[in-house]
Amino acid sequence: MQEKGSISIHTENIFPIIKKFLYSDHEIFLRELVSNAVDATQKLKSLGQLGEFKGELGELKVKVSVDKEARTITISDRGLGMTAEEIKKYINQIAFSGATEFVEKYKEKDAAAKDQIIGQFGLGFYSAFMVAKEVEIFSKSYKDDTEGAHWVCDGSTEFSLETTEKADRGTDVVLHVAEDSDEFLEAARLKGILNKYCKFLPVEIEFEGEVINQTAPIWTKQPSELTDEDYTKFYQELYPFSEPPLFWIHLNVDYPFNLTGILYFPKVKDELQFQRNKIQLYSRQVFITDEVKDVVPEFLMLLHGVIDSPDIPLNVSRSFLQADSNVRKINTYITKKVGDKLAELYRKDRAGFEEKWSDIGLFVKYGMLSDEKFYDKAKDFALVQNTAGKYFTLSEYQEFIQANQKGKNEQTVVLYTTDPEAQHAYVQAATERGYDVLKLDAVLDPHFIGQLEQKLEKTTFKRVDADTVSKLIEKEETTESVLSDDDKTKLQDVFKQAISNESMHVQVEALSPQDAPVIITLPEFMRRMKDMQRVGGGGGMQMFGSLPDSYTVSVNANHPVAQRVLQAEGEAGSKLARQAFDLALLALGMLKGEALTAFVKRSADLLAVE
């Protein structure tokens, strides 16, 4: 007996509207239909375990097949199956009424449609009409003494339903592919979709005689069951051409939300252009998306791996996540687990942790800058390295330099270099005074320095070339000048005239005779603002990036060169002053072009003088 009917809805042409709103990517139809088949299979297994189904389970596979000539795609399972009445209930009433409600509510609101939860409407089955002009269902219930049922719908509100002969329990969904969806009749295209979305489904998925999935991926197992080799092998499966990961974190929580997964720390060198979107989000082993920015904290977007949670709300297309309390809890949980893992690695193997620091330092600093709770945890294992190559925690370093690098205002001064080679002369001048110099040359360090100055009590940071070494850390004792005030003024005038550059501000200072005759520095505030702007300080930082550099030229009053310049006659004093200034430029790598050529010629002339 055949029944024909009309699905009771108020909106005609419902499928074009669903098609417009529901799925931006039509390939998702296969994920939805295969997931439904897997659900039906798992429910039958559960009934068998509970003793409510006493028949033979037999082989429980979901089979996907394509017939290019007949223009059909078929998804078959041996799960629960449905009677005709159940088809009317689940397909015509529940799913279709959900579709109706969806259309009525959101046909005018494109943005709002993107914020609704797929389970609220039960629209998964109707994704079939993204690619099919007609869909057939052949189904037979697992219950004894039930007949097979055959349902047909062409995407309008009309359907037909009749009993049919079907030898085995389960459901076959047959899609008659529309003319505009020919791509889905290609076996390679279907296989690609199955590999993307169904690679780890818990029931075997067979396509063209081959099982394409792993039914028990390692994140579904207990850490005690797994070896390091299992974790690294799985990483290679996810990212075939990547270097082995540094370490990993196995996530497993069932309260107050369900979450499993494995997060890997990859080898990330110190770059801002790191690869994101490497974490895959699953829901009950169905791939959903690799856009996980709401679930995973921003600073951990550099991690790789898998997160699986049925508790993450998805919009109707499952393409976008929603920010709700569960997502926030998961985000907080992941941050805590990462912090705990790093703390454990530091405690258990300090030497090994130091070896990995060049790779993980970026994660840690990014986390400390972006998450206050993470900062509180990470401050105990975040490392800094000095120019001698020794590592310290923040508290260790404060203690290490406190006695020697405290200025007269009771501020502890942390000296640092952003380029030990280019700033070698300044580093050497500082170390000769017995000071220690940190190497802070990473891309986030300008921001990190600013944060540490806020967090560490009575501590300031100065780059070694920000001032003369005696002014970087000002002590009570001062060096007296051997020059009179008149000589100092005269010396300043000679240098100003010789340099003749408005961005170079000349001052005469009483430095140690062992210091260089001329020292060029860029004040810490100005240099730091420029550094911050270069790495994206945002907001008001742009103005500093466009300002011209303003250097301080410190002429050492106590160096023998000062006396020679003052005693020289005519142009000789100016030449000596320019030579001393060019030497200081040369030490900074700032002597170039015409000025460098003139310096070389002048040096040759000076060498030729007897």
C-alpha cells in the first residue's frame, strides 16, 4: 500500500531557503548522512548490550557507494532501521517541522540564522537536498514482525511512503544527484570528503571496498594504554610532513563538560607568521572544523592536535562555534592543563626544559601577555637567558642581579640586548663593570619587557645601548670631569659642528677613561615605543613608528681623545671629532654609504701622518 501526502508546512519552496541559509559548503551532506547512519548503528549496539535486542548484530559497517551512470549516492547501515510510522514521525514531522520553524524564524535574518544550534531543528538529514533532486529512504526496523518502508521526496513538500520488501534491518538513503552537483559523482571527491569528516568515526565506514576510518583513535583511549610511539605516530598521521612534536597533553574530562583530545606542542621558531588552524575540533569523533578560536585560548592556537567534545554548541551548519558558558569553561580548562603540563616538565627535568625553551618560549610569553591566570602560573617556570647562555627563572634572576644592579633610587635595573652581535660593544662595556646582560631578542620581547616592568617590584629594564653604562645604573658615586666648564662647552661645540646632524644631540660627560671616546645611544623610551609599534603595539603606538630617531652622542670628557681635540689647531680638531664620532657609528653598524667612504679615506690620511 502506498501513501501519498503533503508535509504540513506553511512555506512553499522550503529547500531552496534551507539551502541558502544552512550550508555554505555543500560537501557537508555526506558528513551528516554518514553520522546519522553511525548513530543508528551505535544505538543498536547499545540495545544489544542492554539485552533489548537479542538478534545477531553481525557485521556493523556503514557503506557508501556511488553509481555515476545512475547518478546516485547511497549510504547504507545495518542499524536500528525505521518502520513506516517512524519515518513519518522522524523524517516528515520532527525533522521537517524543525525545518519549517527554522525557515519561518530566520528567512529574514541571515545573521541570526548563523547562531542557532543544529540539534534544535534536526536538519542533518535535509542536507541531502543540497546535492540531490530526489531522495529515497529504504528502511526496515530491527524489531520483529515489521515490514520494510520506502519513502521518496523530490525536495518539495510532497512525499510518498509505501511498504516494501527489504531483506535486512537498517536504512539505505539513496540520493539522486542534481545536475548542478556532478562533482559529487566522482569517487575521488567523495573519498576526500569521507577522509576529511569521517576519518575517526566509531563505526567502520566502507567506500569502494575499503574501510576509510580508524574507529578507535588514540584520544578515545586512556593515557595508561598508550606509549610515546603511539602519540608520535598519531601526530604524523595528522601532520605527515611535520617535525616530531616536543611533547603533548592528553585531555580527558567528563565534568562539568565532556572533553577528550590530545594537544601537541610543535617546534615553532620565533616568528610572528606561525601557522594557526592546526587544531581539529570533533564532536563524537565527527570532524567539525579547524576554526577553534573560541574553544582554545588565542595563545594556544599555535598548538596542533585534536579536541573532541559533544558539549560545544554549534550553529546550524556546524561551521561556527558559539561562545557560551561551556565554551568558556573548556577554554579555561585547556589553559590550566597546558600550564600544569609545562610546570610539571620544568619540575621534573629542568635541563630538558631549558633545551626546549627556544621552541616553547613563544607560547609561554604569548600566554603570559594574554591571560592573567596563565601569567600567575607561568611566572614560576618562564625562563630568561643571559649573554653567557645561562637560564634563570624570573625570581632567580632578580636575586642574581639585585646586589650589583640596584641604582641609587633603589630600582633594580635589568640590562638587556636585542642583538648581542650588533650591540657587542655595549654588552662588553656593561660586563666589564660586572653587570649581567639578558638576551631578549624574541619577537614578543618588547611587549614582554613592558609586562615584567609592571609585575616585578622596583624593577626597570634598559637596553645596553640606551645610555652610557654609568647612566644605565646610576650609583651614588660620580666620576669627576678633568675638563673645566669652558673646555666642556668648547668640546661640545667642536663635535656639534663636526657631526652637523640635528638628530644627534651632543653632550659632554665625565665617563671612565676606559670607556669609548664617543658613545651613541637611543633613549630607552623612544626605542621601546618603536619596537612595540613594529610588532603590533596598536593604538597610539603608530605615532612613534613615524618619528625620526633621536640619538644622544655622549663625548667622554675623561678620554685622551677629548684633550687631543681641544689642543688641535684649525680643521684638525674637527677631523678628529668626526673620526671619533664615525667610530661610534661604526660600532653600531650605522656608518654607511658616503660617510663610510669618507671615514676610510680620513683613516688612511691619519695613518699616513708621521
